[in-house]
Amino acid sequence: MSLTAGDDIGRDVGRDLGPYIGRYIGRFAPSPTGPLHAGSLVAALASWLDARAHQGRWLVRIEDVDLPRCVPGADHIILAQLAACGLHPDAPPVYQSQRGALYQRALDQLIAAGHAYPCGCTRADIAQANAALGLSKPRHGELVYPGTCRPANGGLRGKPARAWRLQVPDAPADHINWHDQRLGPQSQHVAQAVGDFVVKRADGLWAYQLAVVVDDAAQSITDIVRGEDLCDNTPRQILLQRWLRLPTPRYLHTPLVLAEDGQKLSKQNGAEALDLSDPLRALEAAGAALGLHVIAPTVGAWLTQAMARWTLLAKDRTGNLA
Ligand SMILES: [Zn+2]
């Protein structure tokens, strides 16, 4: 298996899962930018446990849509790390880099419905337009796109198209409200928080938000269990689901494992790759982050016990296991 092999897999997975539609299908969707670290194993384990607790299926999707950030071979390392921890997907993994035709179809649909428009702005253009409006870049935040190229504002005005953006509803009442199974009721005004966001990038690559939404629907994902760092992406994804007439899955965002400096664990702040020589210790640490304090002699026994505990937690959360 490699980043270029198996291009028929992506097309077939949605069809193969036909008999499971209406039942639980979960997924773990790592970016192959490096090996799994302690934080990413927590998300992998939680999504696996939740799928197994619901007697559902668990899929792995390699999110290599941002090819320049991907590290060749990291997909193999991630799959080997998962296997060492006893986390085996129920179908061969799909690769986002091979699914561009699906994303293009979705973009065409958004354009035809008047929900997406071309944008000719550079980052400097956006910063300048925001400055003219008296807005500055929030700390750690992305620039909110000021809507310069919206059709109602005159469109491209002769600039070449660079990216495609979603025209986000911006009336005061246009909040996306949703429920997270751990965090409870959530709400975001997408226009104020991020503005018209990019669905196809200026460098021609597909934006993460569009690819995730298209793939979750194509793979009939019913439940998304992932790290809390992705929580504020959820309203953008729900908006895309609505406009593409796709179902909205259930969401559960898991606690983050923080580095000693209190920041999110990442390769930038020295998160170490998981040690494959001792998967049991890695599972114990990931379980502890999820409130599962399980000690067992083998990986298999550990997973069985952890699943029993997770099932009780899931019943507490929902009152039943649908
Ligand atoms: Zn623009």
C-alpha cells in the first residue's frame, strides 16, 4: 500500500458498506504528517472504542489532502502503530489524495446553487481590507474574510480567481447550533467566527473542510469521535452538510492531551512518536486521558476491558446505546 496505490478503494467503500447503513460507522482520520503521538492515539482509541461499543464498523481515512505537509511513508507508520495497539480497521483505508473527483462534484454543486464563489484576494489583500474596516488579526486566530469578492460586492473585479469560498449566511440569527455528546450544546455564528471560508485553495488543493464532509457522507459515517481541537471546525462542516444535502453525523469530541507547557501536543512542541515496543503502556496512557483506568496483561485483554468501561460511559451519556 502506498500514497498512490489502491485508487479503486475509495470508490468502493461507500458501496461495500450498504448493509451497514442505518448502523454505527465510525472513523479515525489521521493526517500523515508524521507518526501518531500520545494525543492522536487518544482520538484513535476513543473512535475505535465507541464503534466497538455500538457493535459498529471502524474505518481509517488517511487525510493526505494537504500533500505538501505529508511525509512519505507516514501512512504506513500510522497503520503499523494502530495495529500494534490492536486497532484494526474493518476496511482498507481510503486516501483523500485519490478522491479529488468527489470533491470537485461537491464544489460544482455548491457553485450551481450559488453557495460558492471565486475569490481573487491574497492574504495581504485580506489584511488590508480588514485594516480598512478597523479589524485586526485576532491572536492565534485566522483572518476573518471580509467578503471582498462576494458577487453582491462586485465579485472579482478583474482579478484572477485564486480560491473558492463558501458564502456563509451572515444574518444575526444565522447560528449553527449542534450537540456534542461530551461538551453538550454548542453554537457558532460562522460568519463572525471565520467568515466565508475556503473550500478550494489558491494552490489548487482541496480544503480540509470540504474533503472531510464529502468523505464522511461517502463512507456513511454516523458518528465522528475526534479530538477537541477540531471542535470549532464542526459548525463549518455542518453548514456544508446542509448545503450539500448530506446527513449530519453525531459528534463526540475527546479531551486533549496537553504538553507540559499547556499547549496542544504536536510535532512542533516535541510530541514524541508512540513507542511501538510497548503498546500496552501507550494504551494505558491514552485510556487514562479518556477516564478509563484499565490495567491488563495483554493488548487484547486491555481493549476488552476498556470497551466494557466505555460502553458504561456511553450509556451514561445517551441513556441507551442506539
Ligand atoms: Zn476575495
